[in-house]
Amino acid sequence: MRTIRNSIPAFLLLAGVLFVFACKSSESVAGGTYVSAVITTSAECDMCKAKIEGVVGEMKGVRSAKVDLASKTLSVRYSKDKISLDEIRKEVTGLGYRADQMAPSATAYQALPACCKKK
């Protein structure tokens, strides 16, 4: 009886550790390998930042998207297996913003509020 009582906490600890490692390994297998990239944008204000981060952040294969208004850059972490950097750039230009050397969509740019247009 005493042996069983001493074994229960050890068993629960072992089960917890195995569960944590099982979850981690499945995440890395399912998530693939993520790489980081920085894209120069023409974002001007917080509205631009929210729009770009929201749309790019929801793209399949993108893990994170963060706009830095001071440097006018978009930092992304994405899976090369699921999406290309050019696809991300095209999405940004489709919103009306420059993405590296790619010009924004003319119609999307015209639809931007005045505060979002390049000064």
C-alpha cells in the first residue's frame, strides 16, 4: 500500500513531462520551420500599422507580423513551406503600401485615407 502511495506522485510527474514533450514535438512538426524577414514599407501611421499587421498576420504560413513606423519596416516570421516572401509583399502592395521595391496597387493606394498616403 505504501509503495503505491509513493508511486502515484512519480507517475503523475512522469506523465506531465511526457505530455509537455509530446505537445512540443507535434507543434514543431506541424508548424514547420519559420524564418524571419524584414520588408521596407510606406506605412505612415497607426492605421497603416494595424491594417498591415492584421492582414499579413492572418495569412496562412505567417506566424507574426510587426510594423515599426520609425523605420517603416515590416518584420515577419513565416514558413517557407507554406508561403513565399513575394506572396507577402504582394499582399502588402495590394493594401496600397510599398513593399521593398514593389510599388503599391494604384487603386488600393488611392483608396487609402490621407494620413496613410506617403508625404
